[in-house]
Amino acid sequence: MADQEQAEIRLVVARLRQEHEDFDAAINAMIQIGCDALRVQRMKKKKLVIKDRLSKLEDQIIPDIIA
């Protein structure tokens, strides 16, 4: 993988990590104010999608090495 391509993936990973943290904070705030459970569940699902994308991108940066 080219250095530039890897750098771009790292930028996307950093952005997704921030977005994941933002969703976590939003979910916690929604729970504290007693927001609709369905809305909270939808936010959690979006957060999970972001986490899945993060995992796939991180696997591209650090491939599995079987020793």
C-alpha cells in the first residue's frame, strides 16, 4: 500500500473515531434527558456502523500476520 493511500486511510480513521466519540456523547446526553428509546436505539445503531467501518479501515492499515 502506498504511503499516501495509507495516510488518507489514517485521516478517515481519525475522523471516524471522532464521530464515534460524538455519537457516544450524544447518546449519553439523550439518555440523561430521557429521550425517546427508539431514537436512542437508532443512534446506537449508527454508532455501531461507524465502529464497523473503523475496524475495516484499521485492518487495511495493519494486516493480520499469522506467525
